Amino acid sequence: MPKVLYGGARGGGKSYLGCRRAVELAEAHPGIRGYLCRAEAFSFKHTTLLTLLDKIDVLSRPGWSHKASDQYLIHDNGSRLDYGGLASNEDRDKLKSMELTFGFVDEASGVDPISARTLEASCHRQPEFADLSFVLYASNPEPCWLQADFIDEVRPGCTYVPALPADNPYLDPLYVDHLRETYWDLPELLDAYLNGSWAAIGSSDRVFAAKMVASAMKRSAESGGTVQWGVDVARFGDDRTVVYEHCGMGVVRLVAEWTKQDTHTTSEKLIALFRARNPKPAVVVVDDIGVGGGVVDNLRAARLPVRGINVGGAARQADKFANKRAELAWHLRTVLEGGGCLPDDEHLRSELMAFRYLVRSGRIAIEGKDELKKRLGRSPDHADALILAFAPIAVAGPRDAPSCTSVTLQEALRPYRSAGSPGETFRMTPPPRNGVQPRGWRSGML
């Protein structure tokens, strides 16, 4: 089935073209059905739907009626255009039961690739219109999965059609001048929004650029070195508890994931996974903010080598990073730039490429998790667990499981470092006695 990206400059008439194509197909082929959407149904109703109703004026064309409460337009010939969102579980469940021929996704950069695949799978279910099946994506230049699929390395069945302001006969003649005035001091954005250059937009505010992630997912390396787990803990709702494992620069694995479990059940699952694993991780890194704190306590009680990290706390390089979350994300970026590997996973790809950063008072800050979740349509649980799996911390070697002595960070590191983070506690091999360092000790950034 053909997949087309109509993308490029702002003002290129992308929404208009997608809506008009849908209406013309419905009028020309009785009984055909399509789905028009954005990431959020609310956004579609206040933007793209207005293009359908006002600019194309579909209801003034013969045979059309609008069932607003059920979110579809229907023609007297039996053709139907449903509309809505793609981001929620309800949207995706509704799509799975639809028999569609085509789909149109407006502002597709805001849609995650898994939801896009759900739409694609539903758009080949009317055999009588098999030769008309397609999915059309419209988007301004963004370093997201669209760039990876349609621009950088074109996947089978994917076609890119550039859109420029000159293609839109309804555009305000002063629009181009307005763009030049707005982005005069940001040449990369001006090139992207005026000329439709996906290369220009690059990764100007992305922690993990599309090419960086794609390259890491193509690389492979031999396993070896200390095994470390990263655990992002969720409780109830749509968020997921995710466990990633990494070994040196090479092997990275998704160990497990689950939803809707309390901290006690999550702790039991982690303990069972740890005891069954061979080789066992030398350290299990858990974000101990909120529900994660209870899991850290339970794992300590079970004598697991757990390390709780407050990602909202102060960074070790406080002059460069706004908090530890930014510092750890940037460390993963550095690892990937240096040849690190990643598993080829669509969830992970979309989440990593959604991370944005900005500079505040000379320090790097990462976009808040709530904002990222709203834009991505879900919590970035896979990416957060992966970042923890790569967290550069001091751990015991694989042969020497840490004891259950609980010490402060300053006490534990006094023989090695001059300073630590007061009050931060975790379990690790006790400091050496008489100047003798424990076998297998490894030191690193905290």
C-alpha cells in the first residue's frame, strides 16, 4: 500500500490538499471509506475540520451531510469520511474495527509511528477499492520518524512529495514576508519553514537526532563488561514499568515491561527477574521519585544491588546541566555519538526522538515529562528506562555482589573522591579496609 509524505514549508497547502483529495475520492467512488485525523481529535476539530467545512465547503457540495456527534461526514452514494485522533487507546481501538481504503494524517509529526502503523493496517480492508488504498501524511519539517522513513532512508512503499508556499493558491501574498520577519535570526528554521528543507531543521533542539538513533539501531557489538539494568516504574493508568539491560557499549535488551501493578507486585516481578537472570546485573538503577522510592526500598530489603536516583536532583556537573535528568540523557547522547548500539524498536525510536532540550542560564535542561507526554501521546517509559540503564555510576564488579550495608554516598566514596551528594544513600560494597580495594570495584561518574 502506498504511503506518501506531503511535507515541507509552512503554508504549502498540505491540509487543503489532503481534505480535497478525500472529498473527491468519496464523490467519485460510491461506498469508499476514509479516516482523516491528527494526533488529537480535539485539535483536528479546531483546525483540519474547519478546512473541510469552510475552505472546501464540503456541505455545500451535493449529497453531503455531517454527523458531528459521531464524527463523520457521509455522502448520498454511501461513501463516508470518519475523522478524529490517533493518540489515545480509544482512537486506536476504534480504528482496528474500521474497514477503510485510505487515511489522511494532518500534522503527522505529532503522531507516533505505532499509531501510524495502526492506521495503515486498517486502510486495506475494502477489496473492491484495493487499487485506491493509501495513507497520506502531511507535516512541516520535523526530525521525527517521518524523516527516518521518507527522507533519510526511504522505506519500501514510501514516497516524499515536497510542499512549498507557491503550491498554495489560497495563501496570503504577505505570508512569505511574515515568515522572513519571524525567523530572521534563525536561518535553520527559516530554511525549513520557507523552503521545506528537512536537512536544515536537523536536530536543533533534539537531544537524540533522527540520524543518530537510526545509526545506533543499525550497529551491533559483542557483549561483554558489566551488566546494568535501568528501571522506570509506573503504577496505574497507561504508563508502563519498563526494564532495560545494557552491557558495555554493545548489547542492549528490553528485559520486561508491564502495566497496572502496585509497587509490591512490581518489586516481586523485579526480584524474580533478577534471580532468574544469568549473568545477573551488577546494579539495578531505579528512578526513585514517587512510586519508585517504594520499589527501591523493597529491592534493598531483598538484598539486590539497587541504586535509587532522583532524576530531578542536582546534576554532578551543575554548571552545565539543570538537573540529573538532563545530565543522564546527555550522557546517553554522548554514548550514541561514540558508537553505542540500540535495539531496532519503534517505541524506543519515537520516544528518544521526542526529547527536546533548551538552554537556561547557560545550562542544558530537558523538556518536562508532562509536556513530552502530551506531545508524544504517551509517557516515554522506554526511553527513561534506557537512560537509566546507561547511567554512569560506580558499581561492584559482576563477581562481587554488593553487601547490604547502607552507607551515605559521602562515606562510601571518601576513599576515592573528595566530595559527594550529602544525604543520598544506597547499598554498595563497603569502602576498603586498610587501603585494600575490593575485588571487581569499578568507579565512574555519579
